[in-house]
Amino acid sequence: MKSKAAILWETHSKWSVEEIELDPPKAGEVLIKLAASGLCHSDEHLVTGDMILEPAMADALGFRQLPVIGGHEGAGEVVEVGAGVTTMSPGDHVVLSFIPACGRCPSCTIGQPHLCDLGAFLLAGRQVTDFTARHHAADGSDLGVMCCVGTFEPYTVVSEASCVKIAPHIPLERAALVGCGVTTGWGSAVNAAQVRSGETVVVVGLGGIGMNAIQGARLAGADKIVGIDPVENKRAAAARFGATHTCPSMEEALALVMEITKGAMADKAILTTGVAYGELVAPMMNLVKKAGRGVVTAVAPMAQTDVKLDLFMLAMMRKELVGCIFGNANPRYDIPRILDLYMDGKLLLDELITNTYPLEDINQGYEDMRNGTNIRGLVTY
């Protein structure tokens, strides 16, 4: 079938909205009519080249990432299913999980589907069912898809492993956000930081991930939540999601956290900046108390290997520094659970959406993100 999509042909360029050819689903695959796609910062990492493998490494692995259809945060309706699909039927509503979960690999079987072995192919751009392409440019050449889903298009073909069935009464345009940003932020607090009632939590970076880390901390019972961001309008919005205090920088937050904790410092700190750099780790860990935990959720450039950290204090104060992907969540359990919180009025989704765009205006959406205008931009179809 003919469709259209936002394609990145090369790094440091704009998304190009073009007509594409989409093949029908093969065995184990599903054709989805999307309602919306979030404009997540991770797709910006493709544009900047931070998430693009070096050519030699890509050749060794047997694939090139570009050209690629972007987008990995979406929800929609099942239109057609391929042979062998048993968990969904046409008409079902689904959220696309940006990490597929096979349910059979070692990580899935021990309750860590966010580390599913299929995640090794997130940047390969091909169907995880047979490693061929369903998306093709107008000239017939194959196109990759971001995180095995490619939501910058009104229709896409994905593996059954990437689909999480949800209740039909949940608005799909809101459910789209739970495919990445909401679950990642919420889980950073609930799962990775393991926030407990009465704790003090610091969230560094107040975009789509950070605001949901604040929501996760609030729902977990945190007493004080400090949101840090240099952008004033984001700090102003943070209170709506649960922040009790805000600060423009980690350096300025040091005295604030010391004051509100009577010198003990924060129980947990979560790094959710647009880009993770090694120099951000030390000031984050300075905000953490003895035996406290720091969580790195933000995506770093692939070439980022240097981290500034006082190892003596890390050991002597028994602090913990942990990584987090997709909120360390179980998508088939946590996505419906988060949407129930939304429908019960306990978790905010509507308020996350700053602006909506047609697909043709996707570059404006990302410009608004870079300028700090958006908490979350949303493309609607």
C-alpha cells in the first residue's frame, strides 16, 4: 500500500516527509493504523549522529541505519495480522512498545523484558521476524524503521512482540505517549530508583521523561521532589506534575537540597536531561545522600565514554549509580497499569502535550523541542 513517512536520509539534516510503499505483514507481524506519535528526544539523537554507529561497526554487524523512518512512541488500531499472530486481531487497540518483548529469552523469562534479546536489533531498522524490510522509498529501496516500529507515518508494520493490547475506551492519542516517554520516566522513579514513601527525590531535566519521573516519584509517595532545568517555563510546569521545589542548575540545587533535607541530601536522583554527558554524573551524585541512589536514564552519545565521578566518595558513602532503559519496565504489565492511573485521574497525560502537529510539520516540532518550548510535542494522524 501507498503511505507517507518522515525519513532521515543523513545525519544533520531535516526529516523529509515522502510517499513510501508499505508491504503487508508477514508471519508474526501486524499492520497498524496509528493515531499519534510522540516527538521523543531519542529520534533527535539520530539527527545529531549520537545514536548512529560508525560505518565500520555497522558493516561488521551487517546493516546501515540510514535512511530510516523515525518515531518510536505511538499507538493505534490493528488493521491486519500476519500468519501465526495469536494475541491480537483487527480492531484491537495497541500501544507500540519501543523495545519488543519476545517472552522467551532469558531476560523476559526472569521478568526483565526491557532487556529482551530482541532489543539488540533496535537500531538495525529491519523486522525482527526475518530481518528484511517492509518499508520502501518511492524508488523501491529499503527503509529502516526506528526501534523496530517507525511511528513517523500513519501506517506501519511491526512485530507482534512490539504490541501491547490496551482497552478500547482509552484515547489513542494519549496512549501513544506511554510507548516510551511516560513509561521511561515513571519507571525511572518507581522501578530504577525504587522511590519510597517520604523520600526526597531530585529529577535533573524536565522534558517528557523528567516530568514523568516526577509523576512516578509523586505516585510512589515521595515527600519532596526537586525538579532541575535551566528553562523557566519547564520549572513553572513541574509543580503541576508533583515537584515541590525547582532550581535552574544542579550547582544551585546543592544548597536547596541540603536545606530541605537538614543536611542529609536526597535519597534518590534521576538524570533525565536531553543528552547524558559524563560531566553531569558527579554533580548529580553530589546531591545524593549516604547509601542513596543515582539513576542515569538520559541517552548519551555512543562515543561518550568518560565519566567524572569521585570514586572515593562513591565507595566510602556507599552510594549507588545505576542505569535505566524504558524505566526498567515490563511493558505488557506496566503500560496498561499506567493507563489505568491516567483514566483514574492520578497520572497526567493531557498536560504533557504542549503542541500537536501534522506529520508535514515534524521539523517545526523538533525545533520547538530544541528551543525548550515543548514538554512533549505530538504528531497526530
